[in-house]
Amino acid sequence: MIGLADCNNFFVSCERSIDPSLDGVAMVVLSNNDGCVVARSNESKKMGVKMGQPAFEIRDLIYSGKIVAYSGNHRLYREKSLKVHDIFRRFVPFTIDYSVDESFLDMSGIPDAMITEIGNAICEACWKEERIPVTLGFASTKTLAKIAAETGKKRGEKVVTGAEGDRLEALLDTLGIGELWGVGRRLSKRLYAKGVFTIGDLYRKPLVWVRSEMGVHGERSWRELHGESCIELDYVSRKMQDSISETRTFPEDIDDFDYLRARIAIYCAHVSRRLRAMDGVCGELKVFLRTNRFHTERGYQAPEATVVFTDPIDDAAELTSAAVKCLENIFTPGVRYKRAGVVLSRIVPCGSVSISLFDDVEKADARIKKSRNLMKTIDGLNFGNYNHVVKLASQLTAGQSGHNDGYSSSFGAPLPDSGVRSSG
């Protein structure tokens, strides 16, 4: 048996975990710059709020207080994700962390009679320790486990075991083809034209038809629906990421270099903090700018610059210095930019980095120790503060000392109270 543990309305649940007064309140979490809805509570779903819906379309609901809107606090969500996934690993032999809020559970060697009991124990632990509600689906394949978990969420059940035979086929007939794992909007439309409207329709198609119309990925889904496990996933259950980034879309097109420099410095401070939190160092930094795609009369520009470090680093000041030099190389006066970002890659554990052959060992060790102690102190002072206490001078823009720290454009920014809250 394979299990899928799925955290319910994860971003919303994270906000509620630190503020129980939000329980039962219609709420949404918004994307970068509060542009659109990326998470909804069950209450807001019942009000008709759609995933990905632009925030301006529900502006009246937010201002009237009928819906509570939060700017995304992705540092909180990542911390909660790591803790919840650690709980999953306590109960099963092996896990595959599929996403920030989902994990496949390998139940090999566990008697079927104990699966429901273990599922309930996982749900109870996640709620008691982190106040995160979880739904678990168990079946013979990953695809069927996802279907079981989704069915459980709709029915309000915590643990669901996959149906078989006629019961499975009847269930699949109630699910649109777009609800099948791996089937997107384009493929759904193509399948509609072929008379495939539900997952049950696909389930009854001959394998030869599926192979010719949907290729190897469609064949794997078909086989999984018929109980043959054939979708392999990489083991990604680790705190160390291959790359981390921070990007923002600006409320308006920007041609002010000082503003962009401050933005890039803020992004560097944020990603370097995340880098140190995972005890890593990066060997490469990229800075990019993007103009507005919708202002076609100006043409579209997407310059970017990359720097490779001889010795991987995690120091915010060094990363910011390198990023500002990259910005200087790609910034063109007079061009108005809509988006900017910083990407750190080639990330490795800090303990795995060796000193260069030509470095003085004692001096290099002292330099690294001094930098780490400084960063540790700054991280400690900033811990738990949404608006950081200690900043680099390069993070400030003349005449705009606060400048909202790059987290959100504060939906409805011209108004004193935008109606959108921030956690932290």
C-alpha cells in the first residue's frame, strides 16, 4: 500500500496554527505582491472564491471584512512543512516529500489492518503538535492514493482507503478528467474532444488507445488506475534545496536604479537567511530584471547576470555586494522594469566546503568564523520579526527608510489600511 498525506488548505492552516482566532473565519492567502489567491479556507471556497483569482475581484469582500486576506509568509510555511514532514517520517518506514504540503508514505511491511490506525495517529500528531489538519489516502498506487486523499478532503474524512472493483469505477465516474494527477487544462480539452470527460472514461479505454493519444505519461496513469504501480519519484525528503530564490513584481514599472538596488539587497538578505537556516552555502548567484510584457510598445527585455564564487558563501553582505554588481551590469537607464529577482544555486552543506589550496588556513578559518558569528547574531536579532531589526544600508532607499521590506505591495497600497494582513 502507498499512502498520500495531504495538509488541508496548507497556507491557511499555517496562519491559523499561530492565530487560532482565525479558525472558522473565511480567509485567503495571497501571492507575491498580493496579486492573486493562492490558498483558501473552506469558508471562502463556499463563498465562491477561486484558486488563482485576482485579488482585485474580491476587493469588496476584503474591505468589508467578509473575507480576511493575508500576504503569504513563506518562511512560516516552510518551517511548518519541515515539521509536519518530520512527523510523517516517525510513523512509516519511508517517505517521499512530493511538495510543501504533500508526502507519499511507503507502507511496505505494515499489515493492512493497521493502516487506518496509523493514519489516524498521524492526523492526531499533526494537529496536536502543529495544529495542521491532514487527510490521508491509502491505495495500491500513488495515483489511486491521491484520488483517495482528494475524496477524503471533499467528504471531510481524515483517513480513506482506496476503493476497488465496481466501487472504484463508480468513484472514477464522479471525477472530471482534469482532476487526474498529471492532466492539465490543455490535455483535458483534447481529451474532451475524444469523448473522455471523467477519469472513469479513461479507465475504460483500451491501453493501445491511451498510448497513442496520451503517450508514455498517459500510459503510466492508466496503469496506475488499474493497480499497477509505475510512477517513480525522486526522494526529496531533505532540508537542503538545490536552489532558492526571491522575486517580486512591482506595483508599477520602475526605472529608478536606487529603488531596484534596494529591492535586490532586500531579496539577498531574505534568501541568505533561508540559506543559513538550511545550513548551506551557495556557489552561484543570479540577478534578473524583467520589463512589462503587456507594454509591448516598449519591447520586452529580460536581462540577467550570474556570478560564480570561488568559495561558496552564505554571508548576506558578500552576496549583496555581488548582486548589486550584477544589477549594475544589466540595468539600462530609461528602461522601466516590472519584475526583479535573485536566485542562489549550487547549494551545498557548509561543512562540505574545503579551503582553497592557496589560502592561509588560519586566516581563512578566522574569516569564516567571524562571518558566521556575525550572521548568527543578525539572524538572532531578526528572528520572529516581519520587519527586520538589523538591515544592510543598501536595503534602504533615500527618502523611503521602511519601504515595506519587499514582502508585499500591500494590496490597495494608496489606502492607509489595505485590508490585507501579514503574519510573522
